Amino acid sequence: MTSRVPDSPLRPLVSRHYAALRRALALRHALRAAARTAALITAAVAAGVAVPLGEIGAWARLLSTAGLGLLAVLAAVAGFLRARPSFDGWLERVEERFPEVRSWLRNALDFEARPPAHTSPELVRALGDETARRLARVPLETQRPPLRARGPLLAMAASLAVVALLALVLPARTDRSWHTLLDPRAAAPPVRLEVEPGSVTITPGAALAVRAHVWGTAARPELLCDAPGAPRAVREGEGGAGERLWRFDLTQLTRGLEYRVRVASAESPRFRVTLAGTPQPVSFEVEIHPPAYARLPVQRGAATRGDLSALRGSRALVEVLFDRDLGPRSARGAGAARSTCCAPATTTWWRGRRLPNA
């Protein structure tokens, strides 16, 4: 039966010093990467101040800055991995530097990890305790690499000073450079929209051309209205102020509507198209059924007036075409002896029955 080796303070002590060495190396290379990244950002901001960039240029600046910053981080990680010694290599360096623990340190750690089969646990513990006492008198802190923070900190302070100076001398340009570096879409020219003719009153059945003057984007505008089948924008070239001209053709308007135009992030106010006057009948289609005693065929015809004349007892079916779409309403033939309420056949056609005067 193998006896258990008592706990020893040696390995935790050595592990703490080795972890402190790794932290010092990591902080050293992190400071270098931070200084390089700060210099890259400062250079990007200064470039945006010197030359105001469009959206494409702003994206190129952001991507190049991010790419170079990533390279700086990767270089710092690679430098840390190269400079970091292995645990065994560090132990060997400690024994070479301090003769007091030579041949003690690694032997004691090996015995703790893999106790010899014919060695008592008390001997292993005694070896570990003696090594720990020797190690406590050794200045292991001197084996940590120097931080060398002065250079990176000065570089970051210089970068901050350059940005602060630019903000004092050219505040508007510096603010724009910052915003377009963080969001290149902000470098695009502002989108402006003007719509003609706005709110209008037209005659029923007329056509209307809605024109959109667009600055700052080549996107096709969209007509939003409460009528089905909104037309697609047609390009008309450029205006005198450098804007792009677009046209929407609304044809045969028989009802009022509301519309607005949207393009990119800009949207026009809501405009209203109103039909002039009151609803007027345009044409009448009449179907007269004579009474049975007359033995006459059904008579059909069209007229621009609604006056009817037929034998007493005839029945007339009348369809009326109006100059606009109508809402729910009732209509009666003027001078009718008896009629029923008209009902819509379509939005502009209305159908009813009438008994003409004899």
C-alpha cells in the first residue's frame, strides 16, 4: 500500500511566481498593441479631418483601420507566445540563476508529482519543505520581465493630444471624422426630397403626374397611396440644382386619394388629391320591357340623359355611369312614378329599376 504524500507549499509558491511572470508578459505586449491601435485611430481621424470622405471612402478607412488594428493585436499575441517560457524552461532558468535551489527545485517538484516507490512520504515532504525555505530566500521577482510601460503610455498620450488639438482647432471636421469612422453611412450626403404638385384638386377622370426631386441618393423613390396598383417611378434625368428627377403617372382618377413619396430615409408629407364638383352622371344604358299586352320586344339603348318614355306598365332597367367613384348612397330617377334604390354594379356604374310614366 502506497502512503499519501503530505501537502507541500512548494508547488503553489512556484505556480504563483510563474503566473505572475505570464501576467507581466501579457500586460507588456497588450500595452504595445494598445499604443499601436491608438496611433492607428488617431491617423484615421486626422485623415478624415484633412480630407472629408464620402461613404465609400469612409468604409475603406474603417476597414483598413480595423484590419491594421487586428494585425497589431495578432502581433502582440505572437510576441507574447514567443516570449513566454515553458514551465520547465522557467524552472531551469531559476536554477541557473540561483545556485541556492540548484538541483533542489526540480527534484522536489518531481518527487511531489511522482513519488518514488521506495521513498517514504516523510522524506518527500522534508525535501519539499527545505526547497520552499530556500526558494523563499531567493528574489524570484527579478525573473519577471520589465513592463516597459513608459513608451506605450507616451504614445497613447500623444495620440490623445493630437485628437484633442484637432478638436480644438477644427471641431466640426473632427466631429464628422469621428462619426464617419464609427458609422461610414453617416458620410453619405444627406437625402433631401421635394414633391410636386402636392395637394391638388382635379376634374374626374383626369391624369396627374407626381414629380419627386431627390438629392443625395440614387435610390428609386416609392409612391405610397391608398389606391391599389401604385405606379412605379420613371426617371426623368437631372434638375437644374443637381437633383434627380422622378415621375409617377396617375391616370383616369375617378376617386380622391392621399399619397406620399418615400426614398431612402426621407419621406414627404401626406398630400391629398380631391375631385372637383359633385358626382355627375355621364351616360345611361336603358333596357325597357314592354307590358305583355303590347307584344313588343325588349328595347335597349344608350343616352346622355335619364329621361324615359314607354308604354304604361313597362319596366325599365337603368344603368348609370358617373364621372367618379361613389360611396354608399341611394339614387332615384327624377319624376319616377315608382323606383327602387340604386345599387352599385361597379364603383362608377349604378343599376336600378324604374316604372316609366305612360
